[in-house]
Amino acid sequence: MKKVKAIAKIIALLITGLLQLHISCSAQAFDQIANNFNRYQREVVEEKIFVHTDKSTYLPGEIIWFKIYNVDANHHKPINLSKVVYIDVLDHEQNGVLQAKIAMKNGVGSGSLYIPVSLSSGNYKLRGYTNWMKNFSPDYYFEKTILVVNPLRTPEAKTPQTQVDYDVQFFPEGGNLISGIASKVAFKVTTPNGLGLEAYKGFIVNDHNDTVARFEPLKFGMGSFTFNPDMNSTYKAIIKTTTGNIIAKELPAINSRGYTMQLKENGGQLEVTVNVAGISSGEVYLFAHTRQVVKIAESVGISSGMASFTIDKAKLGEGISHITIFNNAKQPVCERLYFKRPKQQLFIEASADQAQYATRQKVNINIGTKGAAGSPLPANLSLSVFRIDTIQHADEGDIVNYLWLKSDLRGNIESPGYYFKNINTETDAALDNLMLTQGWRRFQWNNILNGKSAAFNFLPEYNDHLISARVTNTITGHPAEDILVYLSVPGKRVQLYASKSDSLGRLIFNTKQLFGPGEIIAQTNSERDSTFRIDVLSPFSEQYTKYNMPGINITPGMQKTLEEHSLAMQVQNIYAGNKIKQFYDPGVDSSGFFGKPYKTYLLDNYTRFTTMEEVLREYIREVNVVQSHKRYHIKVLNDKGFLDGDPLVMLDDVPVFNIDKVIAIDPLKVKKLEVIRDRYYYGPSVQEGILSYTTYKGDLGGVEMDPHAVVLDYEGLQLQREFYSPVYDTEEVVKSRIPDFRNLLFWQPNVNINTDGKGQLSFYTSDQTGKFIGLIQGLTPNGDAGSRYFTFGVK
């Protein structure tokens, strides 16, 4: 009997040990997933860009005004990582018809784009992104559709379509269809114009043409149905549109083994059921994160082919959460998105002091910002006030629904504001359909699970604009390594940058306060390196989303409104053209990269010699001119003696490596000479002193450029345009006969509300009458977003 008890005790200890070992191994496996995910989250900082445009419909000759918000993708707080945001406007062929580089400070910036008369009527895609965001999918760039109507150009003839191509997609919940397991299947039908097909009837038929399921869309062409597939059957969907079109589409593949997941809401909890077929028992892991912040990590054993999780919704973050199921081998097997409605944290109050105004009358807008508890909050906002009519409507997308919804989803999200208005059972169901039709994002897990560090090809522009280039050997055609290249901006302000190529021939020039249009010159020291080609690369992204912009529909009823808009635009450009072309002074630092020179020579203060050799020999005490092998050389002298080699000589910022050309400079065209008499280290370059010549006109004084140099027109950071808003504060000005046909009454990209939560703005109405709408939106320092519309009339 004692032996039996002893054996039983040993067996019990073994079972307990095995269970503890199993639990320990499971915990270690799951901890590894969480640790790898957290490490990835720490390494990968992600940004979100939101662009507030003044309106969404434009005519050529008008200006697109915009404000940019850059926030941390995880917490939506303003982020000061990137100092440059790229804005481009794309046509249907993904060609950039308008482009700009916008300077950012503390996560905000603003700019404008003038619409040329060469643009044809149509929908265009305005998008915004940073250089750092180019490391990730273009699906997460900011994108917005704007309409350009050009009444001065005949619209392009539409190509007749013999057959309408609809995009039909099916999305099993969790990602898989398993034979014998009932699953929810979401569907989405999109028309060629990129919008959801609103009305149709669908049928799922098997290989015997028996109908096994029926479906209809709930909203925006999306919906869901429950389906229990059989491995021995094949299925396809038959869709009948209201116009009589018949669409056939095969369903996703049906597997005999694998995992499915189902999510159901039960009050304050989520019930997640995992069904397993054809796989031995074990454990499954549930991992949930909200914008890369881990919220839930649990494991459950599989029993009778099923495992269940109960999630407290309070543990999930607001907005979109990713819920992923892993198997025993730490492989992701199911995934779906879930949206938790955010609680409004920033409430904006904005209203005009009257409901109705006369023309050329002052409008006062009172603004208040407060939190959920009613306490005042500071905020950075932007405000647009414009007339609405048959072609100009209120924008459905605002910063709230963009940050919480659209920014975390791929592709076009039709009418995102719908999901935040009139919250009820239908909008909740439509929102869940939207989550289901986003598919499975398991591709993001590969590097995370393998513990690989993310590879980045684009650097964040943390200090200022980066200009990228590539240098190749013209003889071999291969990338040239370890080649020193200079990039200069000709002019009276010294702007010179140096970079040395890496093993792939890549160059990066970190510019400083490079504003406005001009020329840039890239060159090597042709006295040493003359067999290299330099290509300056475009900083604008060459990655594009697959979303096709919808076509435009100009109806006869819009003709009168278009005529009014066209007349107003032309009148404004005639009578106020000079006033809308005013730009703010960017306030750049005018000193050279070398700071304060050792000595500055103003040549007008000395005897004017006719040759540069005489100037250098007669009164530039820090240099000595010598000749060797019929070539001129300059030696810089300091307290320790002469430096080795020739100095870096710049003429209006452009390096001149041939000293014979320096001697040939006409001194009568030179205003000043700045001298650095010590060895100077500048980036990867080492200079034996510096001589910087500045001409009166900043045009190189007629000196010929090195034939190997690359000269390009280059647009730096955009100069900020002043918004023109006339002031009618006297009777004389009110009675002025100069017409004022502004449709956009007011644009203010920087409405800064202090801690008292109050602010006021004022402007004047124009000669245009009708209904006007104002949109004010923005962020608090903590990342709470808010928006508010208000209206008034003008008679």
C-alpha cells in the first residue's frame, strides 16, 4: 500500500511538473511575441499627417490654402520629428501637377497652391506625407479628393464604356473559410468611380446552382452574411444591380483545416470564439493592440475544437484595435479589426455674432475650447469661412474622423463623417462592416516575430530639408563610393553643403533654411574628380495608392453657379492680383555656414585694382599668390604659417576649384571678400582656409561654370503667402467702387487659444451674397481633436 501511495505521489509530481513546464513554455512563447512587438514599437516611430484645406472645389486662378497637422500615430500628440511635409496634387495618371515643400515647426505648418489655367476639369488627389513616412505604405499618407472645374477649357470627352467593371471582394471574419464551420463573411462592391454600389441583391450558389445564402448592402456597398461552406462544393456569388447588370465572383478558397474567429459584443465585453478544424489540441493566443500599444495578451487551451476569450472593452484603446490569434507555433492565424468609439475630449464652440449680415460688414467669431468636464483647454486651430452653393459643399472629412478612423485604414473611406454622426444600431453595424472589409494584415508580423530590426531607406528631416542625390562613375556606370560632392545655392547668402557618397553612391545634403525657387549646383572637385555623374533625386514620393478617383458630374443646373464663380475669380485676380501675391519674410539667417569670418574686405573701401591678382597681393594680408607649373595657387597664412594646399574659394556660394579662374574674376564686380584663415572642417570635407567672394548682383560676375557641374532649377521650402482680407472700417472704404467678389471670406491657419479657452476673430463680408459656412478644427497639446461648423447669411 505504501508503494502504491509513493508511486501515485511521484505521478502527481510529474504531472504537476509537466503542467508547470507547459505553462512556463506557453508564457515564454507569448512573452516573446509581446517583447518583439514592444521592441518594434520602440524602434518604429510613425507619424500621421492631416491637412485642413480651405474648401474642396476650386477654379483655375484660385488658391488652395491649407494647414498641416503632424501627430504621433500612437497617441495623436503633435510631434516635432519632421521639419518638412510634402504636398502634391495628383491627376488620374498619378502625375504630380502641383507640388510643395512645407516647413513645419512643433508639428504644424501651412501653405498654399496656385491653380494654373492649364489644369483640366476633374477630381484630383491632394496628399501629404513626410520623408520618414516614405518608409511605410502610401496607404497611410494623407489623401483627400479635391475638385477642379475649369470653365475655360472644354472637358475631355468620356470614353464610352461597353461594360461596367465593378470591384467585388469578400472578407471572411478572421481571414479564413473552413469547411463545416459557420463564419461571418463581409463583402464590398465598388463602382468604377471608386464609390460603393448602394443598391444590389446578391446570392451565394454552389456547384449545383442551389442558393445557400443571400445578401444585400447595408451602407456604401458593404454588408455581411453568415455562411457555412462545404469542402466538397465550390461557391460563387451572383450579384444583380438595379440597372440589370449581372456580376459573378468566386468566393475565397475553402480549407479543410485551420482556424476561424468570431467576435460578438456583449455589453461591456467582447466574446471572441476561435474554432479549429483538423489540428491537434493545444493553445491559442489572443494579442490585441491599439495603434501599436499592447492592450491585451491572453492564452486559452483548445477544447473540443474551440477556444473562447472574453475581453473587457475598457482595456482596449479608443479607435481601431487589431485583434490577432496565434497558434502554438507563434504563427498568426486569424486577425480582425475592432473599433471602439472615442470619447470626445475637445469641444469647440464657434459662432458668428449675428445670423445675417449685409455686404462689406464686419463679422465677429467667438471661439471657445473646453474639455469633457467643461474646463477650458488650450488648442491650436485653423479656420476657413466660404460660401456654399451647388458646386461648393461642406467637407465631410474633418480632423476627428480622420485621426480616429481614416488614417488607420487602407484605401478610400467613403464619407467617414457618417460613422460619427447619428450614432445608432445601423451606424454601429456599418462601422463593423468597414472593419471586416479591411482584410487581414498578417504581413506586418513577419519582421516582428523574427526579431528583425526595421530597415529604413528614408531619414526623418529632423533639422531641415534633405536633398538626396546619386553619383556614378561615367566610365564604368557603377555607383561611385567615397566621393566628396558639393551642393551650392548661388546668391548673396552663403549656402554650401558637402556630402560624401556611400557604397551605393548615395548622397544626402542637409540644407538649412532653403526657401523659395532658385538654382542649385552640384559638383565634385573637378581638379581631382572629373569622371563622375551626379543625379539630384526628387524628394516627392513615387509610391501611390490603388484607389481610383471618381469621375466628375457637372449638371446643367450648375451652369449659373459656375459662371458666378468664374466671374468672381477673374475679378479678384484683376483688382486684387497684387495683394494675393504677397509673401511673408521667412526670416532666414543670412550668415554663412562658417559663421563669423576672420576678416571681411569691402572692396569699395580700398583702391580699386583691375585684376584679382593685384587685389590679393596688395591688401589681402591672409593670403599669398604663387605660380607653379604655369598654374596659380593661393596659400592661406595664419599665426602658425601657411596652410597646405589651396583654400576653398567660393564665388556667390559656388566653389571654384581652378585657381586660374579665381585670378580671372573681375574685381570691379565683387562687393566683398570674407576670409577664414584656419583649417576648416565642414561635414566630410576639410578645407585649408576659405575665401568667399560676393558679387554685387549675385550672378557669379560672368565667371563660367565648371562644365562637369550639374545646374538645376530647384524649389526649396515654400514661401508663405499672405491671405488677403480687405478691411471695411470706414464709410469711404465701404462705398468704394472696387469690386470684392471673394467666395472665401476668411482663412486663418493659426488660431491659438490660450489656457483660458477663449478667442475671437473678425473679418468682413464681400459683395457676394448667400449662405456661408465656417469650419474650425484642430488639436490640444495632448492630442485631443475637435471640429465645429457654424453658418451665417449675407444679403
